[in-house]
Amino acid sequence: MDDLVSIENLSVSFDTRHGQVDAVKNVSFAIRRGEALGIVGESGSGKSVVCRALLQLFAANARVTGGKILYEGDDVLAMTEADLNRYRGEKAAMIFQDPSTHLDPIMRVGDQVAEGLRIHRKLDRAEATVQAVQLLDDMKIRDAGRRASSYPHELSGGMRQRVMIAAALACSPDLLIADEPTTALDVTVQAQILSLLAKIREERKLTVVLVSHDLGVIGAVCDRIVVMKDGRIVETGTTEEILTAPKADYTRNLIRSQPSLLPDRTEAAAAGPEILSIDKLSVEFAAPRRLADIVAGRPAHSVRAVDDVSLSVRRGGSLGIVGESGSGKSTLARAIVGLTKAKSGSIRIDGPQDKQARARIVQMAFQDPYLSLNPSYTIAQTLSEPFIAHRLCAPSETPERVRRLMRTVELPENLLRRKSGQLSGGQRQRVGIARALAMSPEILIADEVTSALDVSIQAQILDLFKRLQAELGLTLILISHDLAVVRYLCEDVAVMQHGKLVEYGRSADVLRHPRTDYTRALLAAAPKLMTAKTGLN
């Protein structure tokens, strides 16, 4: 197998207001024609910078300070703008982590797929549209002709990712670069996308570079793996070599942190009285009306996001609520907190029932700390706000309360002067948890708090929850689509699908002996490592 791409001593730096940051340092490796190569590492490892360098897609403050990238002998870094325009799309193409930010929101998806065909293949609009619909059909998008007329916001996350793959493959490139293409997807949709990538790789004889922090995903697709840390290559090898006999401590730690290798929760909290009881709860939302519905005089209708759900949680216990996007799990969580109004049924929390008292008893840590933290506030201001707004202590006591919160979530006090944009994803998530703990809640709801984090940071956050539960006596409700995370942290599990509770019981029973096809499908879709020969003791 000959080399399609050769990266030789590549170094890339970024000019920032704090000085030069060396993101990639003297990196060398080859990409063999027809192989699937995985590049793994945590945030800041340089893996995405290397991939963008393959297409010369650099930020304005980036500089290549050394090295070459040879594609079939031609140096990509020395190409003219005209050569680059032909190279991108015709020879190499890229799909990104979040299609929402890379698809034009005001352009129909069929036109976006056809655009490359019109530019590179010089097809007229009609012929490009026909081929675009065929590409969407090849990506297993049902009713591709109709979907081609849709805008990105009208499609699910999985379908948007399929559209981006179709656009990338429109001009039949030899090299496809996929940068974290499944990170934000449910496990079943992730499995579908990975299966699709494997299928089109075989059919089109593609060379694939897959970037991920999830070794389970890499192991399911790739022939070889490059492991990166702090801008350098730690080790390379075949997938079996890296996953079963890693040489570097860093690689071993990455493997140990994989959710699928986390142990089942074995210890159970002391059985206390019920702190939360939900009985026949239903939540409905008004469905958006299209212009055609209004013109035709069709009546508005509602969507039942939570449908007749009953469950309970004991004081000091832990419940995992799992399911795909649209299953109703986050809506149920918001109803418990009081952020969403119920259509029918009841939510009973042990203690005072007025709205202010409920805020003191139940708090929520949200999925995306980018959005849930005020970017204009320092961390000190963010954590002081609950104490001030709810008059939880005298003003003179607030600074010490804030410092205590930082210690509780294991963050250094020198971060208090920074704003959320100056923190890592894991640090931001800890700040979000600290803010929720400011009210000294008895119930903490964590909504997908680890889904966007590196696996090692994810493992740290999960261990933090375990410690907080033991030390503070918290009752924990964890919302997740990752059954391995729930298996590790929660004693009980509730599985939701289309707003209904389809399975409910002890985690060990439900996840080892699922009764429903849906739960079995969730378990089967989760990526698993080759662990039989790891020997990581």
C-alpha cells in the first residue's frame, strides 16, 4: 500500500494576545492510500489543526512554521489559491463536528450538495440537482428528493451530518477527513454514521482520516492510529497494537478513561425515603405551523414530549434517564426543576412546595457550559450571583462561600478572575456544577454534562459526581444518551423513547438483561474497545 499523503516535520503556531502558541510541533506521519487512519487525543492535542492543515484551512492567526504536506508528491502548503480550490473538493474534502455551523442556514441542503458539482464539474443547475438528490439517497436519507428542498434546521442532527458527507463526496475525492463527526450524536445515530463511513469507504475506495477523542469510535473504523498530546505524536501503530498493547502511559490513560471500560456501579446508597415522586406526568408543546397549514386553515396541534411517565427517586440515590434525542428525557428534567410546565400529572418533592423553595431543593447543571455561563462575567461574579440574588449569606461572607465552591469542584482559586471563555471545557463544566451547588440543593440534575468532553475529563467529572454524592448526600439525576456513563454512576435507570418510559429498574438488571428491543439497540450501538488483550493493570 503506497502513501497518498506524507506529512513531514509539520509545525503550526497561533499568534495570540498572550504570545505565540505552538499547536503542532514537528509532526511526521504518512496516510496510506485506501486506509482509514485514526488521529486521537484530548482537546489541545493538535489533532484538528493537523487535519485542517491537510486542506490549508487555517485561522487568520495561524502560521505554518515548518514542514511539508505532500499529496501525491505535491506540497499542499506551497499550492497557489487556484490549485487549492481544485484540490479542495476534487482531491480531498472534510466533514466537521457540528454541521449546524458549517451548513448555510438560509440555503436548501440540495443546493449545498450541488454547489461543488457546479463549481468543480461545471454542471448546470438541473443536472447538479439530480446528482445531489442521488448523493443524498446514497447517504440513506429517506425521501431524498423532498429532503433536498429542506433547510438545515428542518433536519435532525444525524441527517445534517449525512448532508455534509454528501457535499464532501460530491466531486469524488480520494481523501475524506472527518473531524469528530459523531461527537454530538446519539449512540444509535453515531453507529449509523460510522457504518455509513465504512460502507462508502469500501464502495469508493476512499482514504479516510478520522479524528476523535473516543477510542471506541476509532477502533470501530480505523486500520491504524496516531495518538497526539500537546501538539506532538505520542505513538503510532495498527489499531490492534494501540488498543491491546499501548506503549505510552498517555495512551493507557486514554483507554482506561473510555466509558465502555468504566466499572458498573456496585455500591448502593442507603435506602432512604422518597425525595421525588412523579405520577402520570405529561408535557405538551405546540407544534410549529407551516405557511401551507395556515393557508389551508389546518388547526394547530401539539406534540406530547413526555407521555404518562411515572417514577420515583429515593433520598441520596441516583437515577439515570437515557434515550435518544427527542425521547423526552431533557423535557422531563426541566419539568422537575420547574422550567417547563406539565400538561397533566404530578411532581412531588419532599419539602416545601412553593417555587422559591423548589429552587433551593432542586438545581440543574446544563449540557453546554458555553451557553449556560454568562461570557461577560468573571467566574467570581458567576458564583457570587446565587448568594446575592437569593440572599443566602451576608455580603461579607460571599467571597469565602465562592472559594469554598471552587474547592468543592476541585478548581484553583486563581481562575476566579477569568471569564468562562478563558477556561477549558472541563473547567467550565465544573463551574456550572459549582453554580448549581451554591443553593445547597438536595437534588442535582445533570443534563448531558459529559457528552462534549474528552474521555479523560469525562471520567474526572463522573468521579466528581460520585464524591459529591458521598460527601454532600446529594440525590443525583443524570440525563444521558450514554449507557456506559449511567452504568458507572447510577443505581437505577429509566429508558425513554418518544416521550414514554419503556424500561425502568435497577441499572444492573436493565443494562445486563434488557427487556425491550429499544434498550437492546442502545446497548448494541455503543462503541466498544478491543479489551480482551489490553493488559492495562
